[in-house]
Amino acid sequence: MLDILMNDILATPAILVGLFALIGLLLQKKDASSIISGTLKTIMGFVIIGAGAGVIIGALTIFGRMFDHAFSIDGVIPNNEAIVAVAQDAFGTETAMIMVFGMIANIIFARITKFKYIFLTGHHTLFMACLLAATLSVGGLDGFMLVVVGSILLGLCMVLFPALVQPYVRQITGSDDFAIGHFGSVGYFVAGTIGKYFGNKEKTTEQIKVPKQLGFLRDTSVAVSLTMTIIFIVVALFAGQSYIESELSAGSNFIVFSLIQAITFAAGVYIVLAGVRMLISEIVPAFKGIADKLVPNAKPALDCPTVFPFAPNAVIIGFLASFLAGIISMFLLPLFGLKIIVPGLVPHFFTGAAAGVFGNATGGRRGAILGAVANGILISFLPAILLPLLGTLGFENTTFGDSDFAIVGILVSLVASLFD
């Protein structure tokens, strides 16, 4: 019985997270229907994440071969969902345990410190848990100590990063009702600071009228498909028709093949996101219900799109400025001996848009542009620095896309190297 518990139940990430949801629902005295539904949906969410892994990995592998043949260099697309999906086989159990106990650590730190933030962006909790599992393992930790250290670090991240940007959130919202719980906080802090010192908050982005034709950019799945289609086809043209049709597409037209691969990548991200949404929609309420009873006066730390309605024009401006900075950085990275980071739409849209809102709040239009550009540079160079550390684990084709992941990963790796 103990063998089944340790090797089959606790060693299966989906079951482990499902158990946490089950306990949370039981503590809240939910009815039997809600308990069964919540537990099964939590497990199913984890399974769906794994199902999307093969789709994403296949598209990324093909893109990597095309890019390498076209430019004789390795191009990497940062994508949080992709690398978490890839890492599930190697660190699935550790990721799940760090996520669960890190959420508990978040409650403890919020209770005993002045940082009264409950981090409710569950998918970023999952991503950071995965990063910590990977980087701590490279540092030589495993088993019990890996989970303990990872959980403590995750709990600290879940209170400290929201605290870092809360002064700027108050400027954006005009209140102190909620915080931002999204691991792009370093980029948002830099954007707000740049806007503060180099912008003019009197001339805001909201005085500009944005064409309705750009409204499609708010639909992430459409925008990812479009952007990846452009990137795939441009790389395909450089790679050449003969190479793609003879080596990759089994004779299919190279443009049509590239189009399908781009949309396949977007579909894979959509599948993983669907799994994440299902997982989080069940586990967060269980977590929040427990936290509300244990941490009075806590502020919910929410996903970055919660600031988008406060400056819709800054959302579009921030995304475009960040993405442009990512394209420029793509050509600068080799000069520093770093791998090329191909700007991915998902990180540039969400963090770039949010950086635009932060920069606008402190420095108006100029702050929105300069702040988002700074964010674009950060999420290009920081993942490139982190990549070699993850590459030793076999994650060469993708990496984490947001600034805080890279900062934490680099710092953990540097500290771990001191004990080698």
C-alpha cells in the first residue's frame, strides 16, 4: 500500500494536485457534486497540459531545424507553456509538489510578514514551480530538500514580486484593492520607473485614438497564429523550398507546410492554455477559500490583464513597442555571444502590454513606449542568459518568456554554483 502511495499516487503530478484540490474543497465543506467535479477537473487539466506537449514540441522542433538551416544558428522561441509541457516528464512530480507547498508557503509568509498578498495567478505559480524544480536540480538538490527549498522560494516570490510593483499599481488603478500577481514584475517595475523619470504623465496614451483594425491583437489565439505564420514563412523562405520539401514536409508545398506548422504551434499553446485554465479554475478557489480564513486583510494578486482596462491604448502601444524591441534584440544577441531569442507573441503581448500600462501611468505616451521597449529588451536578453542553464536539461528549443522567471532562474543558478 505504501509503495502504491509513494510511487503511483504521489509520484503522479496530476493526482497530487488533484488531492490538494480535494482537501481544499473538503475544508470548505463543499457538496459532494462540487468536490467530485473540482477534483476530476483539476486532474484533467494536468492531463490536457501533457497532451499539448507533443503538439508544441513537434512544431518547435521543425522550426528549430528550419531556422538552423536558414541562418546556421539556433533560434529559440520563449514560451512558458511550451517549456512547462516539455519539463513535465523530467520534473512533473517535483513541480506539482513545489506548486502545492509553495502556495501554502505563500499563505504563511502573507500571514507573518507585512507583505499581505495572496498570489492567485495559478498558471504562473505552476510555471515558477517548474523553473525552480529545474534550476535547483541543476544545483544538486533532489528529493525532499528540492521540494522544501523550492516551496520556500516560490512562496517568497509570490509575496515579494507583487509588493515590488504595488506602488505603481496604485497609480494605475487609483486604489489599493488588488495587486498584480504575474511574473513579469521586474519588467513592469522597470517600465514604471522609466516612465517616472523620462516621461510626461500629463500626455497619456488614452488621448490617442487606436484604429479598430488592430483590435484582433486582443484575441491571443488569432494573434499567435498570425505572428507565428509570419515568422514561419519568413524562415521558410530563407531555408529554401528544396530543403523543406525534401527533409521536413515529405513533399508538401513548403509555404503550406509552414502555415500549418505555425497554426499547429498556436493550437498546441491553446491546448496547454485550456488545460491550465481548467486546472487553475478549480485549484485557485480551493486555495483562496483557505487563504481568506488564514490571512485577514490580504490583497489578491491577480493576472496582468487586470490592468488593461485602465489604459486600453497603452495595451496596444506597449505590445508593439515591446515586440519591436524584441526584433531588434534578436540581431544584437549574437554580438554578446548569446543565442538568438525569436520574439514570441505571448510574452511580448501580455508583458509588453502591461509594461505599456505601467509606463503610461507614470510617464504618459513616452513612458508607455520607453517602458515597453525596456521590457522587450529584458525578455530578450534575460531568457538568453538563462537558456544555457536550462539547456543542460535538454530544453534547448524553448525557454521561459517573462522577466521574473529569468531573474529567479539566474540567481538560483548563481547561488547553487557557489556550493559546487
